[in-house]
Amino acid sequence: MTQDPLKSAWDSATTPSRELTALQAIVDKKSYPVLKDIKTQLTIESISYVVFLLVYYDFFDGDTKPLYANILLVASFSFMLLHNLAGYIVAKRPAAGSDLIQSLKVQLSRLKQYATVSVTSRGLGFAGMIAFFLINIRWTTGTYWTLAAVVLILGVQLFLLRRIWTRRIQKISNTVAELGNHGTA
């Protein structure tokens, strides 16, 4: 026995364990905390895309741009909207598995695939948007620097988006690992 009462208290304290029945209730209600955050993000992004598509023609002189540029912009944002809808469906659809751990593994696999497609589609969507705004521009040294700054900012945003997805996936991976250890203990 140790002489340090704090260490003794720490060693003798029991750690709260997650009960599988409580976690199964979360699965049944389809209310994973991480998935709720994903749904919120997708909803905010979708509303922003729709608002942009409603105002771009007047606000950003869509009438002075060639037809192909307007089609490219609308297609880029429509693709991102469809992607968000697919993401919402992935987040909402219950994972099929023989038990809770298997269900979480299936959901984890879906989220990994969706995360990769999410970052890629965001990059392509922003590329379409940048292409729209670059048409009919008079190029000067200042516009080149502005373009470089925009590309840098978008690159940082894509990096941060990837990091957000990595953290979300890691949280679920940790839960799966914890439950796997709990089931074997």
C-alpha cells in the first residue's frame, strides 16, 4: 500500500463504464453526438449554398459572364448541395450490424469514405467558384497576389476541414475500441 493518500484514492476509484444498454438506446434513437454535429454543419452549409445561388446572378454580375461560367458555378454549388444531402443521409441512416460494435464499425467505414469525398468535393466546388470569378478579370500584379491569397485561404480551409473529419472519425474509433475492450474484459 502506498503512503500517498491521493494516489491511494486515485487507484481505488472506479472508472465509470459505458453500459451497452445505454449505448444501444443511443443507437436506437439515432442520436450519436458526433453525427449531430455533422448534421448541423451540413445544414448550415446547405443554407449558405442556396442563398448564394439565389443572389449570385445579381450580386456578382452573372449576366455579364458567359453561359458556360454560370453553368459551371451553378453545377459546382449544386454538386456541393447534393453532396451535403448525401452526407445527411449517411449520418441519418442507421448502421446495420449484428451488434452495437459491428454497427459502429459499419458507420465508421461510411464516415471515412464520406470524409474523403467531402474534402474532395469541397475543393472542386471552390475551384468552380474561383473559375467563375476569374472570368472577365483584368490581370495585374495585384490580382495575381489576390488570387494567391484566396488559394492559400481555401487551402487552409480544406486542411482544417480534413482535420475536423479526422477528429470526428477518431472519436468514433476510440468508442469502438473502448467497447471492444469492454466486451472482452
